[in-house]
Amino acid sequence: MVRIGAKKVIGLNLLGTCGAYLALPFVASLGSSTAAQVRLMAACLAIAGFFQSPLVAGQKTMQRNWLPKLGSPSRPIHHKLVSLGELFGQGILANTLTPWIASTFGWRAVNVAMGGGGLACLAVWMAFAKNEPTRWKHPDDDSKVIEKSDLRTSPDRTAGSKASTTTARKTDWRLFRHPAILATLWCKVAEGNFFYVTGQWTYPYFVEQLNCTPMQTAGYLAWFMPIQFTSGFVAAAAEAALLKSGVRLIRIRKCAQLLCASWRSAALIVFGVVRTPLAAAIAINIEALGQCLHHSGYSANMIEVAGADTATLNAIGNTGAQICGMAVPVLGVWLRQHFGSFTPLFVLASAGQIIGAVLFALFGRVTCPSDDPDWNRKTN
């Protein structure tokens, strides 16, 4: 990341991922049998996965460089706008267009449309994106409201970014022994596990457990993404208002994460217990209301708490989340077979969220541990 810059890392991600998805239907047609086609498609998807791996690290590095200064009341709004771009593209646009394209033109057209669209985005990205701002500065960067936060230091938005993009440096692995880093990492992995559990098993729960048709299930879940999309602005505006009123930033982060974990966990467990489709739909859409809160909790902390090693922290956290993504389908099938219900899977995912929120409440902090001279003396 430090050698080539986050812009090129994200560009390579788009090129490899979208290129693989675009090529997938053509590669599949080369197989002489169904088994051969499946193997070729799996190889193509493996290539896409390889290129996707550094995406989160690149995104978080770009956010660290471009968002308004830490403690600024405008930072939550900007952070939410960035996350809403992903939510809109993945959760709303893709979910709306994909069924229509597939039903009208066939599944191959989906890959052509999405892969081709991604390559078009790549051209725009490489033409206009920059690793860090050169002249742009947000007015709130000089605001006195920053002084009301609990920051021990007040680093510039791009602190350390110029050095990181021009001079290679070694990762400070001492950071990953600090409780604040470990707590934030746990939250990231627990969030990834929760995401994969809800993403992969919500639909089967409606179909298998509640005997709904696919179209009925689609109707029950239609409001899931729009709820996240709109409620995110409410959470960001509330965080900005609290910062302006003088509430400590770390207190906002900890309370937001605790509320997020308890809200979503309770809703998911209720979702797994109720026995009517309408009640399940209400529960899972209530869970969607709480999702936006993690952007004011641990997720925002992932940009700052590791300092110049932001990319490394996010790469490790994303790896842990992806491991959960591989384990969730197997674990879900096993629990379904042994307990006859999806509820144990939902309980496990909720427990991970709660543990992460408690750890974050105990040990979370805003600034990087290496900013503290006392900690540096203890670890050197």
C-alpha cells in the first residue's frame, strides 16, 4: 500500500474483479461438460477474490486521507456518504437491476453488465482519483469544536499520508498487542460474521423455515436496504450534533457500538424465534435500522486507531471477516441439521457482536496508541 498508493490498489482491485466477472460467462462456455464449466467458473471467481482482498485496506486508507479532520462535526456526514455509495451500489442498485437483467436477458447478461460497468468506473477512477488532497481543505478542519473532543493529539486529516506514499515503512506490529487495537479488530471480525449470517441465511430462513415463496421473500426484504440507506444520515447527523454540543468523541463511539450490537442482536434473535413471515419481516427490518450505528462506532475507529498502519489493521480485520464468510455456510448447515433451526446460528452471531461491543467499551480509544509517549516507553 505504501509503495504504490491506495489509488492504484483500488484500481487493480476494480480491474481484476470486474474483469473476472465480465469474463466468467465466456470462460464457462469453454467447458465441455457441466463439471468442467463449474471448475472454470470457480477458477474465475477465485481470481476475482484474489483481487478483492486489498479493497478494504485501500478504501480505509483513502478515507483516512480525505475525510475532514478527526473530531470535526462534518466528519460523520462525510464518512456516511462514502459508506452509502457502497450501500447504494451493492444493496439497492445491484439488487434491483440483477433480477430484471437475469430474467430478461439471462444470467450471462448480469456478468456483462456489472463487469462492464465496473470497468467503466475504473476508467473514471484512474482519471480523477488522487491518493490525498493537495489543495482541498474542509472549513471544519480549523473549527474550534475539535477542541471539545477527547483527543490527546489533534492530527491533521492527512497526517503521515505524504510520508506513507513516498517512503516505504515497516509495520509497527507492537500496535497489535494493544487492547484498543484488539478490541477494534474483534468488532470488525464480529461484524463480518454477523453480516455473512444475515446475508446468507435470511433468505433461506424465509423459504425453508417459514415456507415462503421466493417472490414473497423478496417482498418482505424489499425495505431492508432503503432503511439502511436513509437511517444512516440520521445517525450521522446525531453524531455531528453531539460533537457540536461537546460530547466526547470516544463516548459517542462506545455508546453507538453498544447500542448497535444490542439492537441488532435482539432483533436477529427475535427474527429466528418468531413463526410468522410478517413478524419475521418486521424483526429483520428493525435490525436494518441498527446497522447504520456501527459507522459511528468501531467502523469509524478503523480509520484512525492504527495511525499510519491503518491499511494493515483493515487488511487483518477483513481477512478475519472473510474467514467467517467461508465458515458461516458450513456452520449454518451443521446447526440446521443438529437443532432443526437457524436460531443457534443467529444467537452465535449476536454473541460475537455483544462481546465486541463490551470490549470496545472497555478498551476503545480514538487516537493511535503510538501517539502516547508513555506507551512508547513501555514497548521500546
